[in-house]
Amino acid sequence: MGKERRRGRGDARPARGPGERRAREHRSHEHRTSEHRTHERPGRAAGREWGRWQRGDGGGLPWRSTLLIAVVVMAGTGFAARNQPDREALDALGRALLLLGAAPLLFRHRWPVPVVFGVAAVTLGYLLAGYPYGPVFVMVAVACFAAVVHGHRTAAAWALGLLWAGHLLLSHWLYRWLPPAGDGPAPWGQELPAAAFAVAVLAASETVRVRREQRAQLRADRAAAEQRRADEERLRIARELHDVLAHSISVINVQAGVGLALLDSDPEQARTALTTIKAASKEALGEVRQVLDTLRTRGDAPRAPAPGLGRLPELVEQAGAAGLTVTVTTTGPRTDLPPGADLAAFRIVQEALTNVVRHSGSRAARVRIGYGSGHLDLTVDDDGPATGTEAGGSGNGLAGMRERAAALGGTIEAGARPDGGFRVHAVLPFHQEEPPSPQETP
């Protein structure tokens, strides 16, 4: 049966074939791509999303919107030509110029700067040929909009400025040598609406760009906040598991050594050590299960309350089973602590006592708990000396205590005392939800 269970556990992981390897590489590539898009510039992200919306298919060229623009320009210019008999008739060359101006819009998301200058140049050539005014300027507006959305506002402004300047020249100075024949100068009053149109296009494009950047930045901020919350939750679970396992396994390690040493000479004392190991391991399994339950049922209330200073007698008893005598002194009016501060205080005392068991030659420790106005003062002392032996820990105990104190806005100091002992001193602020009890505990 044991062999079958071991073989079944090994069979739970199938051999990694080429298909699984490709799927794993694909998932890794998607993860890297999502991280890159989270940290890329908001302007470029907004431009990419705008391009996807216009394409409608998630990739390729924006042929749908380009085809729609070409149809609107061709049809609209045909209607406009009927009301402009003084301009050149819209012949095959004129329609070819309209199509030539619409064609570069296919590439406005890939090469926005060349497209906006190219469309402006074709539009100016169309006007130089004397063809009717009309929706031809829609192509320039679309190219300008794409350039601004992609962050090239200067290029868009230059393209519009050159187009307006060219139109100014042909309308007031070059009209004598350009078709249609017998054309006169254009009224200066039409230049103001033309300039207003150019400014309006730039302003509208810039407004859309800013809004898209803001939305992209908000999405990036939300993604970063979610990542920070996930990292904080991971660190919290790591601290909980470290504190639970370090303390319980230290007790188990000490008692296992006692049991092995007294197994032949004092079987009754060895039995006591094994009983302590059983109790410590059972408690550790229960706390680990509680931490893991919070991962399996996210958002649900825990089945058991989080440990706090109310369980300090159990902690003292466990330390006593490991051969450590702990004296607890409480000063100040006892106050009901918030759950976060209560858990942090318990874990700091637990870790400090665990370090005494593992690293100190002293068999006695003193815990002082001081309830102040809006803060809790914790001090754990031992008389040393340090054993200098490696107890198999991870070395993250002091770092975990500092993280717990910092999360509450508190401070912690840990270091050797001048007389050779070791001291851990923590100050944990908290907000009192109820007035403190007048009862004092000596």
C-alpha cells in the first residue's frame, strides 16, 4: 500500500512533452507581455487601444474605418461639386487624388508621422488642381487625430500649418497660374474659419489623447495597486507561517533532543517530552491550516479567531515545556487591542521567545507589557549569553518583527545588551475604540 501511494504520487505529475513545454512557454510569454503593457507609457497604450477599436479584429490594418472614410469622401465630394460650378469638374484624376489621400490612412497607426504629412501633401495637390472643396479635409483631420493620439502632436501641427500656408498662397497669389481658368482671389474672410478648423482639429485630438492617457494611467494604477495588495498578502502569509512554524518546530526540536537523551535513562521524562512534541505539532498544524484556509476561501471569515495576547499563558506554557522560564509583567490599564495590533503583539513576543530558546544560553526570559495611551510597549529580555549555534531557522525572525511593527506605524529595536543579554523592545500604536478599563494588572 505504501509503495502504491508513493507510485501514485509520482504519477500525478506526467512526463513533460513538447506540447506541455510549448504551453508553458506561451503562458510565460503572455505574462511578460501583460507586465510590459502595464508599465508602458500611457500615451502609447492609449494609441494601441484606439487602433484595436478601429480595426475591430484585434490586429492588422484599420481597413474598415479607412474604407468608410474613402466612401464618405468620394460621395461627399461628388455632392459638393454640384454646388461649385466655378471649380474644376471632378474627373478621374480628381477621384484618383481622393483615393490616393485615403490610402495612407491604412498605416496611420504604424507610421503616423509620414501618413499625416503625406495626406496633407495629397490634399494640397488636390486643391492646387482646382477641384471642389468638401470632405477632402476629413482625411487630414483623421490623419492628424491619429498622429496626436500616438503622441506626435508637433508633427500634426506642422502638417496642418503647412497645409494652411499652402492654401493661403494658392488662394491669394498663385491662383492666376492655377486652374480653374479665370479664377479670382479668395476672400480673406474665409481664412479665419480655415485656421479655426485647424485649431479645432488639434484641440479635439489633444483632448481625446489626454483622456485616453488618463484612462490608461488609471488602469495601470489599479493594476499596480492590485499587485501591491497581492505582495502584501503574500508577505503577511509568509510572516504568519514563519512565526507559527519557527516557534513550534523550535519547541519540537528541543523536546526531541531531551527525549533522545533520556530515552534509556529516564523513560518517563522522555514520554513527557514526546507528549509536548505531540501538543506543539498539533497546535502548529491547526494554525497552519487556519492560514491556508484564508487562501482557499478568500473573503470568508476565518473559522477560528486570530491569536492575541489572550493566548500568552499558552505561549508561556510552551516555552516552559522547552525548558525556558518566562516571567510576564503587565503595567498600565489593560485595553482591548484591535485585532491587528493584538496579533502583531502576540507574534512579536512569540518570535522573541523562540529566539531565546534557539540562540540563547539563558533558561529564563522576562516579558513586560505596558499599556499606554494609544500605544502598547513590549519588552522581552534574556540574560544570555548567545550560544552561537545554528538552530536551523530561516533568519527572517527579526525582519518579520520589524515588518509587523512598521505595518502598524510602530517601531522595534532588537540587539545585545551591555551585560551580555539580548533585548527586543517594540512600540505598537493603536486606536482605542472604547475607553480603557480602570482595572490595573500588577
